[in-house]
Amino acid sequence: MKTILLISFLLICCMPVLKAHSASMVELEYERETNILKVSFIHKVTNIEEHFIDEVVVQLNEETIIEQTVNQQENNDGGIFFYKIPGLKSGDKLKAITNCNRIGKKSAELEID
């Protein structure tokens, strides 16, 4: 009986973590004419105020240039962030890392043409 109670207690405590997940997709687009980096992500959730992408880190050639934290995502399917990054050259590498407020990271990379 004690074992069943212990297992039940552990399952109840772990339920929020079991529902946690990283973004399923992160995509980068860079518009040279405007110097705008678009970071799109898919992170399907039922409540954007409780389970959301809470941080985006942008790296240029492996050096962090932007760190943004937020307290909810755009909608239940995911969202988009825009960053102005002037002065990029051909061969520069951008990387965006998204972090779920519960658990999990997902990233994408883009090399500038």
C-alpha cells in the first residue's frame, strides 16, 4: 500500500514536468536590406501564461549578442521575434536558442550568404 501511495505522489508531483517540452521547430530568416533577423518557433501549449518559451539567445559567430526574456509566448502555437542586427558579412553565422520555461531548449543556425 505504501508503494502505491508513493508512486501516486511522485506521479502527481511530476505531471507538470511530463507535459513540458522544448520548441518543436525554430527557424531563422535574415533580410539583408533591413538587417532584420526573424526567429520563428513552434511550441504548442494549452496555456501561454503557464507554459511558454521564456528566453531567446542570439549568437553571432558563437558570441552571445542578444538575450531576451519574456513572460509568455505570442500564441498557443508559438511565436516570432525580430532583431535588428546591422553589419553582418558573408560567412557570418547566426544561432538562436529558445528555452522553455519548464524544460528544454531548441536552436537553429543560419550562415549569411
